[in-house]
Amino acid sequence: MRIINEPTAAAIAYGLDNKASRTVKATAGDTHLGGEDFDNRLVNHFVAEFKRKHKKDISGNARALRRLQTTTIEIDSLYEGIDFYATITRARFEELNMDLFRKCMEPVEKCLRDSKIDKSQVHDVVLVGGSTRIPKVQQLLQDFFNGKELCKSINPDEAVAYGAAVQAAILSGEGNKKVQDLLLLDVTPLSLGIETAGDNRPSVLIQVYEGERARTKDNNLLGKFELKGIPPAPRGVPQINVCFDIDANGILHVSAKDKTAGITITNDKGRLSKEEIERMVQEAEKYKAEDEEIKKKVEAKNSLENYAYNMSNTVRDEKFAGKLDPADKQKIEKAIDEAIEWLDGNQLVEVDELEDKLKELKGFCNPIIAKMYEGGASGDVPMGGGAEMPGGGHGKAETGGASGGPKIEEVD
């Protein structure tokens, strides 16, 4: 037994005759948008129409609302013996729902962004679900994809069931050879990320999260494990690869390897339920603006920290230390210590203050470093200007098609 996403099932239904291999690049959607939303808009419209014509409000009458949901053309004795007759034009229907129709395009745009492909590279656009019969939805889709013809060869109400039946045939071993040769490579629905802490330690605690929020504490902790036996080193020096792999059953396998010591450790973890995934995606949308502000502050803080620590490593490196004047080296070390001390004591400062502090530190250190190199341009600082996550946080995340997610907050 296996569970597949509805978009994946629909893709199988439409693409069975084309090729045996299927790779899901990205998935996106709005689980709180669908045919019922269009129905509710019509109901609200006719409630207002009834109130305008008969001066009676039926919004609190459950029986009347149920009858409105089933028919809106001709209803005998809708409320207090009053018969209700009304019509709706396509233009009026589109006007009532235009914001919802446009909202349908947001997941399309997100899916293209996550898969890192341009809409001109899309070969086929498949329609699934009864609401895709709405002409305005089809028009918006066709306009978005520059006039491309939409795939309507399969009943949109049956496409998902058709694809699920094909997947069932594969699992059961029944059906013709074409079905058995079909390979499905699905994608994880949420972004994956890691959090690490500290430096100069013989081990690294790696915590794995999934979710769409900017800070790790707002995402779902999948699990944690420790990579032990690595040589203690300052942040930015250890090179650790963290790889994600998701099998056909949705089990996440995480492995971390220290490049220098050759130590590898793995851990397995099951995934969230569909309801939990939907909840987390909705929370990410709700707090998007707040998360963006937090993300900017974290990035500014990390940029200052990374520059300071990388510059510290630069001036202590034997290859560079000999070229530096001892007095200049002492000045740089003092400036770095002051910057780190300022940052430790000002964790709640705003982004512009962090950026100003980084500019101040760069303005002091870069000219001194540039003097070490004949013909070196001022501001061109090897090693000192990098912004990689130090201390083992710089990892390669191979998620098998996972959408590119938010950067993870670094905690010391």
C-alpha cells in the first residue's frame, strides 16, 4: 500500500503513454480553496439579493442556506412562505469570484519557483477537479502559460482516481508491461533544513526540521543526532555534508559526514500527516510578513558574525599572518573582539544597526588586508568576506526534489 499526492496521480493519468519515468519537481496548492468557496460566494450573493427584494435576512436560517446551496434558480417557499426566483450571468459570477480565481494562480507560480523552471519550459498543463471547468479559470491558466492549449482529454473528476488506479496496478504487479515499467519519483511537500550550534567542540548536534517558517523554533522538529569525534575547530573550518533522502514510503533518511575526519552518521524519521502539513503551510502564509522581518535580522546578524569569525581565521592563518604588520594584526583582532562583544550584548538591535556595524568593521579591516597583496583591490578580502554557515551548518541538502525553503536560524 502506498499514498501518492493528487497532482502526482493526475500526472500519471495524463502521461502514461509518454514515458516510463516520472519525476516530481515540486508540489504546491491551497487546501482551503476550492469549489465550495465559489458556492459560498453565490450563496452570499443570493442572500443579499433576497434581503434587498424582500427586506428579510436569511443568513441565520440554516435550512434556507442549505436550499440555496442546492439550487439558485427557482426555490419555492424559501423563507416565511416567500418564493425566490433569481438568475446569475457568467459575467456576474466571474465578478463575484475574481479574487478567488486569481488566488488559484498563486500555487502555480510557487510551483514553478520551487522547481526552478520557467513557464516556457512547461510542455503540458493538466486540468484536474470540477472547478477547472470554469471558463475563467481556464482562461487565466492559458494566459499565464502564453496561450498554451490545456489538457482536457480525461474527465477532470476522474483524473486523480485514474492515476491512483495505475499506481495500484504497479504495486499489485497486475496490468500490462507499460504499467509495470512506470517509475514514480515524488517530492517532499515541505522544505527541510538543519540547525547547528557552537564551535570548538569535538561533536556537532544536528537538528533536522521541516516547514516553511524562517526560524527553526516555528517549524517541526523531525529529530536530532550528534556527529562525534570531529577535531575541535573554530566556526567555518569544519566541512560537514548533511544529505536528505526520502524513500518511496515517505521515510526521511538523514546522513551527516565530516569531510576531514571521514565520520558518517545516519538517522531515519517518519513524516507529518497530511493534516499537519496543511496546518504548517497555512501558518507559514499567515506569518509570512513577520517571518520575513525575522529572517532579515537573522541574516544581518549571521553576516556580521561570519565576517568577524572568518576575518579572525584569516589573520591567524600562517599563510597570511606573516604578511601582516604585527600592529595591524593587533588592531584587527581588537576590532573583531569588540564587534563580537557588541553583538553578544545587543541581540535585539534592528537590521540597520547590524548592517552599519558590519560596514564599520569592513571599513576598518578591508584596507589593512588589501595592503598585504600587491595590486590587491581595496575591499577584496579572501576568506574574510564569505557568508557560508560556519561551524558545521553549511550542508548539502539533497532532498530528491524538495522545494527550496527558508534559511535556518543559527543559534549559539
